Amino acid sequence: MSDATDSQPAIETPIVRLIDDDDAFRRAVSRKLKAAGHRVAEYGSVGAMLLEGLGTAPGCLVLDIHMPGPSGLDLQEMISAQSDPLPVIFVTAEATVHETLRAMKQGAADFFFKPVDGDALLTVVNKSVAENVARHAARRHLTELQNRYARLSARERQVLDMVVNGAMNKQIGAEIGAAERTVKAHRAHVMEKMEATSLADLVRAVGQLGLPAQAPGGVGA
């Protein structure tokens, strides 16, 4: 029985990090987001959020540009250097053309001016959170596949490669110098360790792992 489900924690509940020094605005947006089912973390400044830390939960950031201490643009620049940055949605009372262009060049998901249309903001938040959750899930799945593949022995990896390239047990046995019953045992171990229920599962996993396909004829006739 596989313990892969227990080997990694479930993906954390997404969080919308809301950063704005306008308390009334922050409360109003927070209520809107929570009413739509979002988990919200509120901060009055970039510094306050950095003290607590971004954490690892997916989601997005909704933030102002001009605040005491580091600006929203400073935070975006810091986050954009990460391998998979959280989506950033700016909501600000004023911004220069240079600031707006800087935000968009650094990949802002959207840019709103106050007073903001709550429904329009919610639509962008919903889309940004959903996309970020999907990316987290994809990375998690790939990591799980890599861990499963790492459990295979060198021989099992060889058998896996030949299996997904269409070789029959007899062909595999001739190639690796093993009896057919031994090949069947290797195949069973590969299926178990890769947590695959069909050949299609194995082929899909190899594709997702980006493993090179063996050239035709490489397994012997």
C-alpha cells in the first residue's frame, strides 16, 4: 500500500494578502473577499507583512503602492525574484505613469485605481487565486512523480523506459538478459512504485517527468 498521500501535506488553504494603510478601505475589501469565501490576511504596511512572512500558502496579494516604509512596488520587486511569485494586484489612489508601467512590467495581475469596483476586483482575485492554486498543485504533483521515480532501481528505470516505448516482456528480457518472469516482477515493481494503474498512467508520468524517449529499435527485436 502506498504512503504517498501521507508523505506530503495537503496544499494549504489559499490566502489573499491584503496590504493597505487605509484601515477603512482594507476592512471593506476584506469583507467583500471573505463574503466570497476567501481567507484574508490583513496588513497595514509592507513591513508588517514581512515581519509575519509570506508563508507557503498559495493565493495572491492585493496591495497599495504608497504606504509608510517599503512601497508596494518594492514588495512586488522582492516577490518577482522568486521562482513562482504570488500574483500581485495593485489598488491605489494615485500612481505616476512610471509607477504603473513598472508594476505591469514586473508582472502585476491587474492595476486598479480607488475607488475600486468591488466586483471587478473580486473577479481578478478569483482568477489569480485559482491560477496560483493550479500552479501549486502542478508543482506538487511533479515533485511526487520525481520522488516515485527516485525510488526505482537502475534496472526498474530501464524496464520502465522500454515498457513505455512499447516493448513486450519477451523483448525486454532479451535486452536485459532476464527471464520473462523476472521482467514481469520488474514491471510489477515499477507499477507499484510509480503508483500507476495502467500503461497509460506510466506513459503520462514519463511525459510529465520529461524523461527522454528511447529511440525505436533500441530494445531489440
